[in-house]
Amino acid sequence: MKLTQFEFEYPKNLVAKYPADPRDSSRLMVLNRANQTIEHRTFKDLGDYYSKGDVMMVNNTKVFPARLFGNKEKTGARIEVFLLRELNPESRLWDVIVDPARKIRIGNKLYFENGLIAEVIDNTTSRGRTIRFVFEGSNEELYLKIDEIGETPIPPYLKRDVEPEDRERYQTLFASERGAVAAPTAGLHFTPDIITGLETKGVHILPVTLHVGLGTFRPVEVEDLTKHRMDSEFYHVTPEVAATANVALNSPDHTITAVGTTVVRAIESSLSAAYTLKANIGWTDKFIYPSYEFHITERLLTNFHMPKSTLLMLVSAFAGYDFMMEAYQVAMKEKYRLFSFGDAMLII
């Protein structure tokens, strides 16, 4: 398929700047692939579509305050440092993006407000750098320093300032494994009541980890989708999770739901030779677009995504391109709230 097939116009006033309050008051569009129908529900109705033995797989990655602001030595120039991922905990090495990049060269030192210092040791891309934090404490103490001065990296298309409340808003209830620079937003709709209701029904809520990086949102710049390459992201599927999921996978009476595109990428990257889910830990650059054949994912809970994004391409592969494009037009007509803090879609 071609990039331009995933382009659409959307009303800017439908972009949700804040999450619904309470979170489970979000609307839920339900797409039935079998009969090509669309229902309009609320997220509180999610349990109506599940029964005992079903599996719901969630991403337990935790967003950290990845955007830092410091000053360059000598000149005092203000520099933004966006932490992408930790490369080596013992050496304090991080992969980062700097802005303005033209001012940052190998050997420069950057000073942050709480006494934290970093040294630039390599150029990786035009804006990318490898830095080493000059810090004598433990890793946990370094993370605390970063937490003190870092900003939550909310999506730039929200076009608003970061607020203190965003540290909680842009985090799911499942977040436990630090490492993401963006939230797995399909999980933002869950509340304790929703989770309790599902578990009371006997639904298995299983955590997997995929640390969302900026590469997930990097623009596709080639018309031919086969030429696009995703950045690698760390993921982890435990043996216990794989075993429980495979019971549902092998049963005609139970379903596996991926909560978000990041979970899809993790579990579809963890296939055994028999196309069951296997325990795995590593990095994935899997790019899913029509007409990918899904092996583990049987249902998908997701948000509405930006035009021409790899996320939209993934959900189109799952629901079917024509059905997904129809659903987006319906969503805009019905004034669904869009994107990271917007409403949800359940594809069954």
C-alpha cells in the first residue's frame, strides 16, 4: 500500500487536549469485523464483550520525564535534551536528541539545574547524540535526579504547555517498568473499577512490556510502505504470560485482546514455530501494515491515530483498510475525541 492512502483531514477541535474525567467515561466505538457493523458505547461497557477465560494483554511500560533543559558550558546557551533510552547503566550512557543540535558537539558539557552534568561523547544522527551523565551515585539516585528536573513528554500536537498533573494523566494504571518516552495510550482509559469488573468475570489481565520510543511516531517519509524501517524498541514477554495466553489462543471459546498497538507489536514479535506466543526478551522493529497476517492478536483495543502514522497502518491491517477508513469518517461525524487523550475503539 501507499502512504497517501492513510491521509485524511480531521477537525482540530476534536483533538483531545486532556483525558476524560473519569477516564472510563471515554466513548468506545466497537467495530465488528464479521458483519462490518459499528456500535457506539462508552468505555464503562467494555466488560460486556468479555467472559471467563478471555485474555486481555496490557503494556506495563512506565513513562519517565524524558525532556530535560540545561545549559551549555561556557556560552550558557539553553539546550533541550530528550532522553530516548539508556544504553549502558554502568557507564551512564544515554541515547538522546538535542535541540538546537548545531550548537552541540562531541566534548561539550551540559549543566542542569539540580547539579546534574552530562558530557556529549558521540554524534549518532543530525540531531542525535550519545551523552554520559557525570554522576557518582547509584542508578536509582540518577533516575531521581532526572525525575526532579524532567518534563513529561506529552505529544507536541496537543499544542499546550506541560502541566504538573500530566505526570499522572500520561500514565496508565498498569505502569511499572520504567522506560517509555510515550504512553501506551489505549491503557489510559482503564480505572480500578474497570479492572476489578474484568477480573471478577474471570478475564486474565496479562502484562507485557514494550518501551515506547519516538520511533513509533517517526513520520513515514516514503510512499512505498515496504521501504519504511521502524526504530527498534525493547520488549519482554514472560513465560507465565505466554503460557496463560496460549491456553486462550488454543481455545475456540476464548479470545486474546491486545490493549494498544504496542502490545500487538510485542506479541506478534514473539512467535514460536507453531505460531503460538513464546516467552521472549529483546528488541523489535516489526512494522505492521496491510496485509499483515496476525497470529496472536484476536481483538484490538486502541485509540484513534494520526493520519499517515504507522499506528493507523497497524489498525488498518487488523480491521481491514476500507472498514477502518469508514470508521474514522464515522468517528469525526459523531465527534469522537481524537488521538492520545481521546476516545477508544474496540475491534472484535
